[in-house]
Amino acid sequence: MLSKQQLDQFSRDGVLLVEDVADQTTLAVMRQALADLVDKSRPVTQHNAIYDLEPTHTAERPRLRRVKHPHRRHPVFNNFARSEPLLGILKQLLGPDIRMHSSKLNVKSDDGGSGVEWHQDWAFHPHTNRSLLAVGLMMEDCRMENGPMLVIPGSHQGTVHDHNANGRFCGAIDPDSVPLDYEHAIPCVGKAGTISLHHAFAVHGSANNTSPFPRPLLLYEFMSADNWPLMGVSDLEEFESRMICGQTTYAPRLEAVSVRLPLPAATNLGSIYENQTQLKRRYFAPADAKESA
Ligand SMILES: O=C(O)CCC(=O)C(=O)O
């Protein structure tokens, strides 16, 4: 359970770290499941429904940026979303009725694994109310040199920023156009088993991994069951299968929220990493990419 101080911190900063949410047995099963998924990616040569590949991915040295929807790939990732103590924490923040929005496993491979430009999750999928947050489980110890997720404290209290470039949604904020305190973002570092929680409006991103160790971050987004996506629900059965506790409802709760629809749709809907390269001024691009841009 979160203390009053932790709840206040989340409400003030829009980000919070909580240690020891996953136990060692769960972490070991997750690491093996990831190792198996990486192994199976060897023959894959293009991003697909399961994998987002690093540009340096080869069959001999498989390197992933992301495993998409890990909760559909292995039961350990589905079960963790429904496990205590995570569920207890989520109920404190979202109430008794909770649905998973999505899951992803950002692998951030050793020796250069891709970072993610500044963005707000809300820009990708605005909803009818603000009860939407992300959980990031550190599957390994995460330090500054691993390229931890960075979250700008208090940024969740603002509006949704422009995430378009070249006339289309690109999933990234131009830091020159949106003045925020990027230098004082809170790094989500900690030992394996720690989770980060960040609000869907919180501006966050991360640099490339410059260390010899991968930085697997298992991310889920969760929302109150009465929080419905403004872009609609294409498969009701699948939507309902993501209820993790409590009761669904067909009566969305409406709040006066700041909204920009993610339109016109990004060119490459399968990859935030590819879409973000559309941004002219990339905050986290490695120096060689910046020079050739
Ligand atoms: O992997 C990271 O450091 C950032 C994750 C993130 O914000 C995302 O995938 O949307």
C-alpha cells in the first residue's frame, strides 16, 4: 500500500518510485521469458506485431527495441498485472474498477539501445477522464548509464502538447517549442523489482543505453473502468478482456480534459521509435544522428 506521503508525491509530481513490487521468482521467470522472445526474434528482419527491432538487429546478435503486448506473449506478464502488491497500489490511485490499456517491454539493449523522445502518453490515446497512468517494472537494476526513463515533475498538471511533425502525429514533443524543465526530470532508477508510476499527462523520455547491460522496462498502462478511449473501441471483447479487477461500465465518466487527437495518423503505426525520427530537433538523438540530420 502507498503511504499518504507517497500518494501526495504522486499527485504533486505525477511520478513515483516504489521498491520491491516484484519478487525474485517473478523476475527470474520474466527474464527467461524475455530471453526466449529475443531468441525467437533471430529470423525476423522487419518490425512486426510482436517485435520492434533495433537497426543493428541480426540473426547472430538479436537486438530488440521492444516486445509489443508482452501480456499476450507469456502468462508471467499477464499475471503480474493482476498481482498483489501492484493491484493494491493501483486501486489506491484508480479506484476498485480497473482496466489495462496496453503493455510493452522496452528492452533498451546494451551498448546503444534506443532512447525515446519526450512525450505524453495521453497524446497517443486521449480518454474521457484523467484516471490513466503507466507502471514501469525494472526487470534489472537500472542506473543512469542504462538510459532510465526520465519524468518531468509537475508536467502532468499542464495541457497536452503538440506531438505532430511534418503534418502528422509523430509521438514526440519538440523541446524547442515546448519550454519545460527538461534538465530537472526525475530519473526512474532503482533495483530490479522497483516500479515507476507516472500519470498519462506527465512528460517523459529517455536517452540511449550507453552501458554494457540491457535495461528491460516492462510497461503497462491502466485506467479506471469508466475511462473510455476517445478514439473508440474496435474490439469490445478484447477491450473487456483487459479488465484486471472490479466491474466494467458502459457509462464513461466525463471530465473537462485537454485533448489533441493523434491525427493525421503516424506513418508507421507500429513503432514509436520510427515515428519519432520525424522530429527535426531530437533531444535524445545520439550525437552522430544529430550531425547527419
Ligand atoms: O523506455 C523508456 O525509457 C520510455 C518508455 C516510454 O515512454 C514509452 O515507451 O512510451
